[in-house]
Amino acid sequence: MQTNWKIGTLFGIPLFLDPLWFVILGLATLNFGVAYQEWGSTIAWSAGIVMALLLFASVLLHELGHSLAARSQGIKVNSITLFLFGGIAAIEEESKTPGKAFQVAIAGPLVSIGLFFLLRVVAIFIPETNPLSVMVGDLARINLVVALFNLIPGLPLDGGQVLKAALWKVTGDRFQAVHWAAKSGQILGYAAIALGFAIDFFTRELALGLWIAMIGWFGIRNANTYDRVTTLQETLLKIVASDAMTREFRVVDADQSLRAFADAYLLDNAASPVYFAASDGRYRGMVAIDDLRLVERSEWETHTLQSIAHPLTEIPTVTESTAIAEVINKLENEQLPRVTVLSPAGAVAGVIDRGDIVSAVAQKLNIPFTAVEIKRIKEEGSYPPGLQLGVIAKSTVN
């Protein structure tokens, strides 16, 4: 399994390197080193590696622009990673409004454009005969290219994020905006692949054509990811607690003794994980098995279940109409194994755990999950690696 390497932090944001970054570092060094050969081999290759590193420093600053814009909105930035195709900032959640989403999207290109103008000014003060003048000029042009390339209007590029923000503003529907921006990214990705093959065929510039095609493939893959995640986010808002809850609990007599309860239920091989105590037609609360250990066994005959039951007003609950995204957030934020669902009348309607949520989502999206897999999720209390609902739900509910 490929693991990114942590190389430090910047403004409190962890920085990582993808191992494939060294591939593009080598190619960039080769490109600049060959271009600067007129300066002599030693200077040329030294300048080549310096330019390659400065190129990625520029990419890092570009991503830092996105990150700081997001942080100014109170959004957590988990990391910045440099990889084969540049860099990516892992921003934890979506901005609250189209305007704020635009600010985060445009921040990166604005940093690159700012670097372009800054470097152009610096170049004015360096003699044209000095190799440093050429390097500064090249780095300025590269930053301009990075800015303009990223403004192409299709996800996952910054231009796609800008397009998404604009469509969100016009339609008022964030999810539809992402779908359209992702579709634009898919079209542009296929166009890049076609262009790459055309360059290979007509010009024999195999390296250039292959690189453009790879960028197109990367764009399509990530646009598809945006589309799938957005569909999942929509689903998490459409499914409500009553769709996912189960009746995997038992209602027991609140007036029975702890001894009678233990003998009747806890020695049963098919014991339920959840019990609710009720009497006179009313729920008195949830019975936590661990609470029995707080009572001396010699007193089990005289204590009733009602004496240890947790009232429904004191346990984690949601209503039947609560969106499943909010249920997931409650489970994750409070580190709960399950949550109780209450009916409009305040009675226990069901319970929901992570297995129930995965089962409901899988059914809605026709994702194949076997009963054995659902059972394992219930037992382990964690979502499968390929379906990180906790992360997705957090970015869904603004």
C-alpha cells in the first residue's frame, strides 16, 4: 500500500510527499537542465534541480492559498500533499455559501498570478546576462501557466470549483452545481486524452502526448469521484432515520427485579444488545447492561430495572424524520455505538447503528453488501474502508 511521507508543517498544516513526486521532480530537473546547457554542465544541472524545487514551492504556495482561504472560514485543512500532477489541499468540508466557495477556489490561482507579477518585478533588477534572470523569468511564466491551467472550467481543477460556485449561486443547488462541474471536467478530460493521442500520431512527440493524455485520465477519474461523492451526499440527506432504523431491541418490564431480568435475558444465547424498560404502557428508559455491575448482587432481588434505567430524555436520540447524514454525525461526534429513534409521540420507534446505515445506503444506491458484511460492521462499529460515511456526512451537513 502506497504511503505518503510527512515532510513537515506549514501554518500548522501537515505537508506530505507522494513517492511519485520524485518522478516529476526528476523529469522537471531533466527538462530545465537540458534547456540550460549553454551555461555549462555543472551550472545547468544545478540550476535544473533548483528550478524543479522552486516549481514545487510555487505549487505548494498555490495550495496554501486555498488552505488559508478555507481556514479563514473556520474550515479545517487536514493536509497538503505534493504528488505526480502537482498538489492538493485536503479541505475537510464545503464552504457555507457560493461566495465563500468561490473565495477558496480562486485563492490558489490568485497566489500563482501574484507570484508571476512579483517575479517579473524581480527580473527587472537582474542583468539580462545573468543566468538568474532567465531562471526568474522562466519561473514567472510557469506560475502564470499554472494559474491559467487551473482556471480551466472543469472539476477537479480550480476553474471547476469556480464554475461550481457560480452554478450554485445561480441554481441555489450545491449538489446540482457539482454534478454539472464534474460533467464539464469529464468532457475536458476526454478531450485531453484525444489531444494527447493526436499529438502522438501527428507530431511523434510521444512524451508530450502521453503526458497530456495522463492529465486527461487523472481529470476524468477525479471528476468521477466528485460526482459519486456528491450523489452519496444527496442520498445521505434523502434517507431519514425511519428508513434505516431496526427493531433490534427488546422491551422489558420496568418493575421486574434485576435478578429476574438477568436470569430471563442475560443468560439467553440470543440476548439483545439493547433493552428498554417499560411499565403502564410507557417507556421508562434504556437499560445499560454495564449498570448492573454498579449494584451489589446481593441487592439484585430488591432493585427493579426502573431504578437503573436511563430516561429517554437523557440518552442520545433522534426523530424519525432526521436525515441520516445528521445521524452519522451524531454517532461520530459523540462516539456512540448506536442511537435511539423516537416517534412523534416520544416512544421508541427503533435503533440505528453503523451497520443499519450502511445497509440503508447500499440498498438506496444498489451497492452490493452481504448480510455477513453488515453483521461485521455492526460488531466492529466502523464503516468499511471504501465507504467512509463519517467523513462524507461531515462535509454534507453545513
